[in-house]
Amino acid sequence: MRYQKQLLISTVVALGINLLFSSMVLGESDQSTVSVNRSGNLSFSAIPNSFDFGTIAVPNVKTPSFSDPTVNGGNLPISKRLTVEDTRGEGGFTVTLSANNNFSDGGSNTIVISNTAPNDNLRVVTSPTLTGVSGTTTNGIIYETNFTGPQTVNALINTNNNYFGTSNTFTDVTNNALDTSVPVVVLDGTLASTNGRIGFMTTGVAAMLDIPAFQAAGQYTSTLTWTLSDSTT
């Protein structure tokens, strides 16, 4: 994504010529212009690898499965990194996540993805507890080394609990159930056009999938879409 704003600066150059012709003074002026371009990029530097919820036996009650079940009290792996790079120095952004479709076994069996109970089966959270990233952490976001600008990005589904194999980590966060029609706002970095950021902003992402009771056996897949958009007021 490329952002460009043009600023036109006009200057008047006076070319003074004093010639005496019957006591008249004549003058000439010429106008020149210069265009100053302000440009930069807004892009994903990294998005999390695919979430793998492993293999479980067909449950007789609704049962959670986790993308990172062994991370209980530790850091998410670098493969779960979500990083936005902004080099524009002007304006802000938002990041959303949506499900393109329900989980399907390729046939008639599905696991519904909805933000409404009882089908709020897929939940995601963010956390700055991430291996291999250096910088300053503010409100759930790691502003990486050499970052400049306001550290005001709002991590809307951030968790302060780094036990990613526990249901409460996901259910205690609000508005984090994915849906096939309504995106979840993950990061809100809206800024006025008079302000801006330059650098990398990072967090980690984990997910939980509830497997419905007596779900038909099979291999289920779905597709998720990350969207980065300009958000400048």
C-alpha cells in the first residue's frame, strides 16, 4: 500500500530591471514552482502462520482445542508474529481479521464460525509475550527498536494472560469471536493527518477452536483473512 501526498510550494522571483526611459521605471517578474512529495508505505511485515489445532477424538461435549496449547506461562513463538510497518510518517491504520468460510471437511460436515452463541466457536487473542522481538511494550504492542511516533495503537483483543492452552484466556476477552461476515478489529491505530508513525509495531496472536459435541470425524479447514487499512482522520 503506497500513500502519497503532494505539497505545492510557490515562490515569486523578482527580476528587477531599472531602465531610465523618460523617467519611467519598468519591472518584470517570473514565477517558479517546486513540488515536494511525501511518500511511504503501510504494509504487513509479518502475519501469523496458519493455526493448527491438532488432532482430537470426537468429543461427547463441546471441547476446546488450541493453536498453542503448550505455551502456558511462556512466550508465543515468532511464527505467531503480527507486524505492521508504517513508513509514511502521517496518518494511522487499522487491522481486522475475518473468516472467509466455516470449517469444512470438504463434504457436508462443517464447524460453524460465528460471533453469536452458541456458534462462537473460533476465538483469537493478541499478546506481546512473543519470542525474539526487541523494543518497548505499551498496551499490548511492541514498538520495535528505532520506532518513532505516538505509541497509541489500541490492541482491542489483547490478553494479559499468557496461558494459551486455557479457555479463560480466550473467553475473558470480548469481541474476539470470528465471524464469516463481520470482521474482528484487532488493532486500531487511527491518527490525525497531522501526526504519524515510522517503524514496526508487533504483537503475537493465538487462537482457540471449540469442537462441538459429536462432531463428525474428518479433517476440517477454513481460510482467514488479515486486512490492513489506512485510518486517518
